[in-house]
Amino acid sequence: MPLSHPQPAAPANPQKARTGLNRIWHAAGYSIEGLRAGWHEKAFRQEAIAAMLLLPISVWLGKGWVETALLAGSVVIVMIVELLNTGIETAIDRIGPEWHDLSKRAKDMGSAAVLLALLLCAGIWGAAVAQRIF
């Protein structure tokens, strides 16, 4: 009796079976859904509104492409870190609402990451504005 090879199981996530442009197209859709979900978070919405103001100002304030990229990039980094923090909080909340030291730690670290991103952004913008004024 010949040995039969087991058939590979279908992937639990259909995205894993996609390839090429089809995978990229669907991944872009998931990313847009993530941005929409982020918009429902108050902190991300505030940062996105601030970004709508700061990104055009970065073009005016930056003296060259490097300064403009630093100014704009620092704003975008804040939004990225906020989305990651929200993802951490959502995953922790999915596990359960009860208090746990590790859950608190994960949420606190995500919050600290947002704080550091905001301080970095404020420092870059403060230095650029000070250079422009003085």
C-alpha cells in the first residue's frame, strides 16, 4: 500500500492564499479599514486633524527637503504609534475586561510609546520654529 501524502489544509486566513497584485489590493483595503477604525478613536482623530494642518505647514517651514521630511515624518510617526497603541489596547480588551498586571503593563508601554513620539514631534517642531523665528 503506497504512502499517501496529506493534503495541505486550507489557510485559516484567505489573505494568506492570495499572491501578487491581488494580495496587494486586498492588503490596501485592510489598511484603509484600519484607518477608518482609527478615526473612531478620539486620540487618533485629534492627531489626524493636527496632521492635516501641520503637514502643509511643514512644506512652508522646512528650509529643504530634509527639514520638510523631518517635520512631516515626525507627525506621521505620532499617528503610526497611536494606531499601534490602539491595536495593543484592542487586543488586550479582546482577551477580557478583568484587570491583570500584564495587560496594564502592555497598555502602559503603548501609552509611553505615544508620549515619546509626541515629545519627539514637539522637539523637532519646536527647533524648526525657533530656527525660523531667531
